[in-house]
Amino acid sequence: MVPSLARLLMLAWMVLFSAAGVQAQGGPLPVVRVGVLQYGTVSWELEVMQRAGLPAREGFVLEVVPLALNDATNVALQGGAVDVIVNDWIWVSRQRHEGRDYVFSPYSLAVGGVIVRPDAGIDSLAQLRGKRLGIAGGPVDKSWLLLRAYARITEGEDAARLVRTEFAAPPLLNELMLRGELPAVLNFWHFNARLLGAGMKPLLSLDEILQALGVTDPLPMIGWVFRESFAAANRDALDGFLRASTGAKALMKTSDAVWADLRPMMRVGDDATWGALRDGFRAGIPSALDVEAAERSAERVFEILAREGGRTLVGNATTLAPGTFWRGAEGR
């Protein structure tokens, strides 16, 4: 299917679903406000959702609220400026332990991993010994903490002792990597995808790290986050939003034409990077996810993260807070 035909089909869907949504509701549709980082990857899915007319089809109006910083999304949700954001279940669990009613609905399996320069002569974690490793997210970033635990199992040594750590912002790490000033980085998946598009090579994925730590079921690390009280008061709109999210991901999983339409907002200059970002997003799409199994995996990973990151990461909690994972219709 050529991109122009895909756009025509989407336009037809939008007209059809918009009319159907208004007729079904008999009046104005409820609004779901979603807070997203201004240039974040979540905005790609919301764009597809809008273009395909999925909000009207599912009986709600999508209002995208662009925000500047990660912390801004948390603040916007806590202050009632938005209804839904993307965050991890670690944050949700901590909030629930502190008496707040946030819940987590899986969004993506993609998180990150270790990428190395092809000329660095590094083919294993052991070969990173004594070398600089650029790390995004700071000393309590979950991927870094899991890598530390992984190194203890595979190398008998904390990764914090194995490598020379360099904590920095994700874009700076990519720049240093491409200039040859860093041999390896542990970065977020979409920054890693840009490195892969530029010819860098993967060394270790989060999936491999989790497998070594005994976590065998798929574990979404980030998800849609909202209040249980919002869900109770807006159940039909929320359910519609989550269905629209699934529908948008299905289009993104199967249609290259959808990605061709997204290319201007992806800020890519070459086909290799565009393809790496597309493939990285697709790899993170959960399929037929067993929420109970995912929650069990999260409980195991929480224990590891609590041990590695301590109170700075999880507060006073020692276990995953009950009810962290949203059960949908089962949660009624």
C-alpha cells in the first residue's frame, strides 16, 4: 500500500468514526487529556491515533498536552492538568505506598540497553572493564541498576566497579559516542535506535539482562498512568482511550505507510535512522500480554531495584504496592 492510499483510508476512517462517535453519544464526547513530552516518542502513537480517527470511534476526544520535561508530566498529572501520562510502574508503586491512587497500564516493553562503537573492540560486558560507559538517567536509572545486578551474576562484580561511569543527558551521550569520545553507552531505546542507524552496534539488551536475572515473562517497564478515581468517574472514556492506544499500535506494527507519514515529526535525516526508530518502537509493542505474569515479574524486578537503588528510588517500600497494575474490566 502506498502512503497516499493509506492517508486516504485514514481520512475515510476519521469521517466515518467521527460521525459514529457523535451519534452514539448523542452529544459532546468526553475529553481525555494526555500529557506528553514535546518531542517524545509517545506523541507518535497519539498522532497515529488522531489520524486514524480512533478517539471518535471509541467515544472520546483526545487532547494532547505537550510538556517540556519528564518531571513536568508527573507534576501535570498530580496537579490535575492532565488525566493520563506515560511513566514506569516503579513511580506508580511509590505513589501508592504514599497513599495516592495511581495505576499503571502497560504501554511498551522498550527501555534501552548497552550500545558500543564497532571500532571499540568490545564484544562482551567483561571487555568493558576499565573503560568509560556513558549512562543516561542518573545513578538510580532502572536500566543501570539492573545492569549492576546483571554484572554481579555474570562477572562476579558490580558494574559500578567494572566500568568508569559517565552520567550525562541522553543527547550528549549520543554526541560523545558518535565523536568517538565514549566507547559504549547505556541509553534509552530511541536514542539507541539513532545510534544503530548511525552504524553503532548493540552489546546487551534489557531483555537479556532480565533473562539472566530470572525474569522470563515479558515485562513492560513503562505504561499509561492515571488515577483510579479518574478511571471510576470516566470509565467509558478511559476504556476507549486504552482501546484506541491498542488500535494505533496495531497500525504502527503493520503499516510502513503510517511511519512514512510520521517521518516529519520524528526528526530524522536518513532512512537508516528512520528504520531503526520504527523497528525499535515495534519491538516494544506488547502482544497478548498476561498482566498477572507481568505483575509477578515486576515484583521480582522491584526487589532487585529496591536492593540496588534503595530509598532514593523506591522510598520506604520493600515490595511492589498492591494494585499497581491496572486490571481493566477485572478491576471493577
